[in-house]
Amino acid sequence: LYSDTLTGDLKITEVTAKVKDKRDQDYLRVYGLVPLSRSNAENDVLKRYEYLLQFKKESKEFGSMRQSSEAAALEVAFDNLARNAGYPDPIRLTWAMETKQVQQIFAKETKHEIDGYILELNIDTEGKTNILVFNKDDKPIKSVPASLKKHKLFLELSNHKKKLNEQFRRSKKSLEEAMIRGDEFTGSEVANLTQHPVIQKHLSKLV
């Protein structure tokens, strides 16, 4: 299985199907080792990273023994994806992918005027993301009007909010784990992490 994966004889579509349809843990482990797309390797890595996160979420639906075995297979999968993508360890892969997610979100418009209201994506001083709502007089209101909750632009902002708050929880956990292990970071790594609007909020309490 590993040799077929590394030589490219096993295609990503076949591996993905085995993982999605059968939750096959052997194929999950090699998921990150399938050669990356030559035309857009960065996007390929991000897609695989996001799928592994989705697999992790779905694992919570099963019993504790199944969750434990899938968690062990996921750890190998993340490690293999990091190695394949050129990162020294999974934590560096994670932060790089989280940064790409943020860049994709903020490359789009995160402030919209809808039916006389202004909706804006906002990261607070703690690093948590909310959707701020203002009326036509530019005064904040506490909740989103019911008439806007099904609007496609509000749903888009809600999806961004969900992703950023998931990042908040993951980045906090990964930083705590790095501290427990005693990981060392270069000055340039810390400088890069402070450019991430969510991770920066965690780091500001430490550095």
C-alpha cells in the first residue's frame, strides 16, 4: 500500500474514496503521502488538511474505542501530509494551513450592506470572531434581524465565523501542547505567527 502510494500508482481519488466510504484507517494513514498536484500543490495540501479536520469531526459520532483508533491513524495522516508538503512537523503544517484559510477569508469582502443594515466580521481582543450588526444610523444592534438570516451574504459570513472560531480553539490547544513539549521557535516563526489575526491574540498573552 505504501509503495503504491509513493510511486503514484495509487491515485488520490481511490484513497479518498476508501477513506470516505469505508473509513479505512490504512488508507487514511497514506492519504497525506499521495504525490501532490503538480499544477497547484499548495491548494492540494490545504484541501487534504481540511478533509482530515472533517474526518476528525465525524469521528466524534462513534464510540470511544473507534475514536481512539481513528485518532491514532489521524496523527499518522497529519504527520505524513506535513512531510509530503515539506513541513518539519504537523504543528507547522497546521499553522501554515490555518494562515491560508484566514488569507482566503479576508481576501473576500467581510463587510456587507444588506437591506439597510451593515454586517461586519470582527475578531475581538480575545481572538474570538463575531458578526457585528449596525442599523442605517450606524448604531450597533444586539442581534441579526430575522429577515437577514437566510441571506447568502449573511450565511457566507456565518461560515467564516465558524471557521475562525474553530481556528481559535485549535490554535490555543496546539500552542498549549507546544509549551508542554518545550518546542523551540525561531524569531522569524514567532513574527510570522503574529501576522495571523487569531493566533496573534494567543501569543500576545505570552510574548
